[in-house]
Amino acid sequence: MQKRFPSLSGYGVTWSANKRIAIVALGITALLVIAATAAWITGRGEQDQSHNTPSQESSSSPSEAAPQPAAGSGSVPKPPQIAEPVAFAKAAAAMLWSYDTRDASRDQQLAGMHAWMTKETKYADWPSVSGQVPAPLLWSRMADQDQHATGTVTEGYYPGAFKQALAEDPSAITEAYIYVVTVNGKQHIEWKKGGGGAEERAVTLAVQCRPNHDCRLAALAPSVTQ
């Protein structure tokens, strides 16, 4: 029986508790303490260097800080023109759960994902998103097996903590317009010689949807699912 290689979406779940809390703060705290959120984002680079040294499986590196669209995006779809947070988050989750090592290099995968990010850098946590892509050696091994996956979404909703924060202070969101959305679904994976399978997936995303603008992805917050 052929060995299955790790899926794309399995990466990023081994972050430290501090990192997870920081990512959650990007979305939920944006409603309650916008100024504090902005201050955290400004100092995030120093915090990452001192407390979050990437492991061997991490895909983050200086060269991946801002992948160039000129590299192409391979099989990664372009971000849709959607202005509703839940609908956009569902599309973003399907994108994150989908990849094709037959049609996209690792650099193309990163470039395609980066196109979904908000251009407002103080709200964008690119490492939390790029951390979903395997390290170069593992991506190469996956490509050797023609591994590819398709994500399907079953539901998307605002977590209870976000809805409560929004109810307590509806006007707070008007600073950054960052919404927190949890998406559930399935990832169907295939590889050479008929290998394949399906796995349940759940992810919580912070998406920015300013009025009269299409939504964009701000961060992944994998520890918030309720």
C-alpha cells in the first residue's frame, strides 16, 4: 500500500500558544481594542524573532515574506469578487484546502495564496497563511507522487465570541472591518496509482471586508472554532 504524504492543510497547527493567541487577537480584539491590535501587529516581527523560531517543517523564510505574482499561481484560483465575509471565508478555506503539485510549484502556490491577502499590511498576518505550505523538500516529495487535493465547504459561520463582541460594541469594527469566520468542510486528497482519501477540515479565518470593497484574507486563527 502506497504511503500517503502529509496534506497541505496540516501545517501551521504546531504553532506556540503565544502565536495562536496573537492570531486570534488580530480578529476578535480588533472589535474591542483596535488600537491594541494595531500595536501588536507593529511589534509582531520582533516577537516572532524572539519567541517563534520556525521548526524544520515551517515554510516561512525571508524570501517568502512577499512572493511576487510574476511567479504565476499555477492551479491556485484568483480571489473572488465577494464583499460578504462568510461567503469570502468559505471561498478562502476551499482555496487553502486545495492544491495540485502537478500544476503548481511551491513558489506558485505561495504567490497564488498571497494574492488573497489584504493589502493593508498592518492587518495582514502572512506567516499564518504561508505556514500552511509544506517546506520545499516535502513539497518536492509530494510532487513526486503527483499529490493533489480539492477542498469542499459544508458551512461557514461567525464564532460565538466574535458575535458577542460585535453585539457589545458594533461600532468598533468600523476601524479595521475585520471579521472572524469559522469554516467546516472536507479535503479530498489523491496521489499516484489510485491512492486517495478524504478528511474533515475546520479553520477559522480573519477576513477584511471594507464597505464597497471586495473582501481579502487577513490571517488564520486555527485555535478558534466555537
